[in-house]
Amino acid sequence: MTRQYAQTFSFGIYRTPRLAAFLGVKKVSWQIPVLSALLRIKNDRFIVGWGKKQNTTQARHKAQRFNQTYLTLEDGFLRSVGLGVNNSPPLSIVIDDLGIYYDASQPSRVENILNNDHQNLPDLPPFQQLNSALSTTAQDPLSDNHLLRRAKACMDQIIHHKLSKYNDSPECNLGAKNRYRVLVVDQTAGDLSIQYGQATAESFHIMLQAARDEHPEAEIIIKIHPDVIAGKKQGHLDHISGTDQVRLVSDNINPIHLLQQVDQVYVITSQLGFEALMLGKAVTCFGRPFYAGWGLTDDRQAIPRRKKKRSIEQLFAAAYLLYAHYIDPETGIRCEIETVITHLALQRHWFNENRGVLYCIGFGIWKRGYVRNYLRSPWNQVKFVKTAQQISHDQPTKEARIVVWGTRENSDISALATQLNIPVWRMEDGFLRSIGLGSSLTAPASLVLDKTGIYFDPSTPSDLETILQNTEFTDSDKQRAESLKTAIVSAGLSKYNMGKKGALKHRAKPGQKIILVPGQVEDDASIRLGCIDICTNSQLLHAVKENNPNAYIVYKPHPDVLRGGRKGTLANENNSFCNLIVTDITLAACLNAADEVHTMTSLVGFEALLRGKQVTTYGLPFYAGWGLTNDRHPIRRRSRSLSLAELIAGSLIYYPRYIGEQNRTFTSPEVIIAQLQKALTQCNHISVDASWIKHQSRKLANLVKSLIHGWMNR
């Protein structure tokens, strides 16, 4: 019978995010334990419990009584960003219908996979169907070359990005290594993997003594468990005093980076033992973890039931690819491990970029809520201040950074930064921003945080310019860029995504060249810093008309100018330099109709390149000077010719940071494009000629929402 529901007697399990998706069922229901004796379990559901906890006894008996499948759940090996005890939602769990991987007293599904024991490997429940490599019993699935190549690639990525069960630990150097270094891994008291791994609390002291006796000249490092460091649980060896030979590491340190600094590892049943095998380290086991007994470890307890010799790739494939289950953090549906690896790697990348004490100066309350998301890191402090004097009074350390919006770096900030040798980072909207304007208090889907300059200031290099000038873009980068271009163009996306849908209606003659001229806010920093001789919309239109007297010129004013309050309105006499002024049609429709785009520094020039249009620049935008545009002014510092795919890769993949709307974590441009496209099709956003009342109502609602968000994250 196909079971479409799951039943649990644990409210904690019931509250596990996306549990139904993990299990492949429609719904997970919770039954109050005291009522379970009075109610019958329906035949269309699994019964689930967590691990080998005492409170699963009733659920196991209930499943046996009503002849239902009982599933044991446990955290996966790439669980989450933060600790489970801190309520970080799981991205991976294991689901076992035979036992559980850390219980060496009986077989588990992963053990039978490794033994290639098909007779004791029941038919796959629905939740296992994603793992197609187990769909056949004709041969050992762990001999499949494709699966093993995939396992090797995943291990390489895990090691490269330093991923583990939890992923909010920073790298930390142990110092100069002058002798053989042995790592002894402690675990939390009461950890069921100790009891069911055939070990006791005394085993930890036996293990430590063995490490000292077998390596009398070595440096012994005792690693304390993260839950003990967090103050949530007790350990076994955390009370040991340090000596010349023994040293306790109680810092919250990244496991992979820690293992890279040692020669040998002693464990009871800790996952660090398996991760050490991935790094090629010698591992000695004093318990019976799932990875022991396969010929890869020095086992101080025999495990006769484990008959085969396995490679590390086979062991990884069995545990991480065929046994564990994964959820896409963006969509909430089941996925393969590669999606979770990419997500966790992205979080760690931006966590590392955001390290330090970040003083954000001059940010309004409504901005603070979303800015915190983009500056998130477990290894930093974010402080919002109003003046440079507040930073000075705080006595900043060498870890301090000053964050300003755009070019709002006044003389006080510059003087303080110089005096204290503190770098100034500049934040701005990304190139795929939102549905609606920032002036309407719409939070951005992407931001840039430039540690060198800022992309629209050509007077000095920026991080983006450095990326474009120096990065050796891979074939994968270029292929991804091409896919991004296709997705953006087909969805009709731009920075703000405003205006009415539909084709641009014009009166150009057949064969007449159509030139789109995007208007800009004339007091914008990109005009002030990026323009030389043409610095107003009127001057730009005059130059375009003079150089292209026979062209049909379409002028699209900047929406902020149309709404009032920003400089850039055309004088009446300048209307003669264009044939059509467009105020309500989407930018994508204008670009589709145009043959060329002529601009000072507008991002529209970049969006035109995505659509294969010829672009002429009259200023110094970030996309000029790379051989892709006709430039009125050369930028000699940009000495490299780029392909369009390379420009896209640098500008949309490497430079910005993106935040997904679902869980407010760092995400990819692909996800943001999908989210913007969905929002664009679902919402009836305000056009530029909408009523003043409707616009102000939306603006007020956004303001209230942003103030609440900012207050909650202050």
C-alpha cells in the first residue's frame, strides 16, 4: 500500500520544518500520546520517531501493533547552517526503516547498502525513490562508476568549502605545527551514538590515554563538541587540564579546517572521524560508528557483521548520496546533495566576507532591517550609528569596518578611517533589484558591498572592475552567464521591473533606426562621478540627435524623475530632439523595439547588451571599456576585452549578493530571477501614471512594514 501520510507522537518532530517533503507524504499529523491508546492508526500512514530516544518506545509499539512501517529519523550529515539546539532548520535528515546508522547493535539501511545485502534490504518506501541507484538489485550499486565519480566530486566540494554537519563555525589556526599532532574528539554526555556505538563515558578516558601512550612525543588536541561550547550540553573531556602534551580546543572552530591541521584522529563515534577519512587522515575508533569495520579505520572493537572492504568514495556514496535525504532551502522540495552543498557553501562565503565589526553609518531605520540580512555572519557584529564620533567613542579594534551607502562618505568618516586605519566599504543596490522603486521603500533582492570603491565611480578601481579585469572566467561561469542572460531576457526583467506590459507603439518608418535614450536622475552620483562633458538628459538627447539625424529617437524618463522630487526633467524645447517620450511601457518592451541604446551611465546600457543591442556610452559606466560598447570616452585602466558572457558573470554572479524571499538567506541570481518573474506575473504593480492616492497608500504600507522590520532587528 502506498502511504501518503505520516503519524508522530512527538510534538517536536511534528514541528520539524518541511518534514512532509522529507518523507514524501502529503501530511504529517501529531497524536497526543495520552490519546494514542484510544485511537487506531490508519493503514495509509507511516509512524515516525526520532532516533533511539526513550520517547519513541510507544511509537514503535504502536507501529508493531497495527502492522505499520516505523521510520527512524535523525539529523543528516550536512544538517544545517547553525546548530540544531539553536533551532536552525534541517536541510538534511536520514530516514531508516531498519534501524539507525549509529546503532551498531542491529543492522541499518546504510549498513545493508554497504554490505550489498539485498535480502535484508526491503523494497524502497516512497521517500527513497529519489535515490534511483538503489532501484536495482542486479548488482552492487556502490560499484557504479557514475555514482562514485559523483561521490568524489561532492567530497571535493565539501572539503574545498569546509562544510560539515553544522556550518556556522569560523576557521581557526592551531598555530605552528612542530611535531606530530593527534586529535582526540570529545562528544556530548548522553549522546545516544555513544551508547549504541558500544561505548561508555569511560571509553573517552581510555581513548585519551591510548592516544598519549601510542604517541608520547605528539601534541594531543582535545576537541570539545559545539553544543558544549554553546553551553547547551556537557562533555566528557572538557574538564581535562592542559599540559605540555595535551591541549584543549574549546573554540568554535570549523571541523574541516581543524582536521586539516592534524595528522591522526581518535574518535568514539563522532562524525569528525568520517570527515577525517575524507581528508585522508588516519582514524582510530574506540566505538562502532557507521564508517568503522569497512577496512578504512583502525578499529579497537570488531564488527563481524560488516563483511566488505569499501573505499572512501563508496562509504560516502552510501551515507551521503543513498541514505541521507535533502531539502532545497529555496523551494522546500526534495533535492539532491549538490543543491545543499551549493547553498551551504554560499552561506559560508558571505559569512566570511562579512567578518569583523561593521559600523553602518547613516542608514535609516527602514533600511536597517534588510541591510542586516546582507551583512549576516555568525562571525561579526553589526552596529548602526549616526556619526563618525559614535564610532570613535566605541574605540574600534583592527576588526572594524565602516559601511556607507553609495558615496555618502563625508569628511568626518574619511578622517576617522584614515586616523584609525579602518577600511570603508560602500553599499549599493544590485542590478536585479525589485518589483518597484527603492524610493517606494521596496526592499532589494540584491545588494553590492564594495570594499575598494563602487562600481559607478570610475575615478578609482572598484571590486567589480577588479573582477572584470583579472578573473579567469571558467567555461562553467560562461555557461551559467548565458543561462542567466536567457532567463532575464525571456522574463522581460530589468532593475526595477515597472510599467505596463505590451509592445511599444511607435511611428518609425520601415528600416528607420530606433534609438532608445534612457533618462537618468541628474543629481545621481553615477552622473556626477561618471560623466565628463554630457551630464544632463537634455545634453544627451541633443548629442544623440546631432549624431543620428535620421534616427527615430525614443526617450524614456527615469521613473524617480517622473514621480517628482528628483532632478532630470526635460525642458519643453528639448522635446524636439526625440520622436517619442515613453512613460508607462516597461523597459523590456522599449529595449525589444530598439536597435541601439545611447546612454550616459544608465544600467539600461547593460540590459541592452543582454538583449544583443548596440550600445553607445557618453559617460563611464561599469560595462564600458571592455570592447562591448561604443564609448565616447576611453577608460585606459580597463585594458581587457571581454565576451558578453564574461561581463555577465562578473556583474551578476561574482559581484552582487542576493537574498531569497523565502528564508532570507543568501541565494543565487537564478533564484532571484525566478522570484522576480513570479512576482511580475502575479502582482499588478503601480504604473507611473497611477493615481497619487494609490501610490501614497502603498508607500505608507511599505514604510510601516519596514519600520517594524527595522525595529525588530535593531
